[in-house]
Amino acid sequence: NVLGIDFQKVTFLSFSALGLMLLGSVILFLLGRIKLMQIAVKENKLIAVSCENELREFKRNAVEREVKLSRELQTERNKLIELKESLKIKKLL
């Protein structure tokens, strides 16, 4: 007698075994899904680290290019100032 329902012993054991097998199957399925999710998370972490490194390198290169262009611009400005000064001196002579 289970929950007020009469069962034969064999029927009760069969339902119990079926329930345990179903529960075990669900647990195995969930463990498999968890394993797949862990693999996906590891791959995503590797991709994120790779992207982060690529971005860091891009920023470093951008700063280097900016500094180089800034120096070249200043050099050209200095040349322009020198040219203007030399023209002033020639006009005065």
C-alpha cells in the first residue's frame, strides 16, 4: 500500500526501478550538458584572452604611431619656422 493505492510487490519494484533508471538518466544527461558547457566556457575564455591581447597590442601600436606622427609633425613645424626665419632674414638684407 503506497499513498493509499494497493500494488503488488513486483509492480511496485518495477515502478521503483523504472523511476530510479529515469532519475539516473536525467542525472547523466545533466552531467553531460554541464561538461559541454564547461568546454564552451573554456573556449570562450581563450577567445576572450586572445581578443584582449590583440586589443592591447593594437592600442600599443596606435600609441607608437601617434607618437611617431607627433614627432614628424613637430619636425615639419620646426622646418617651417626655420624657413620663415630665413625668409625674414633675406628680406631684411
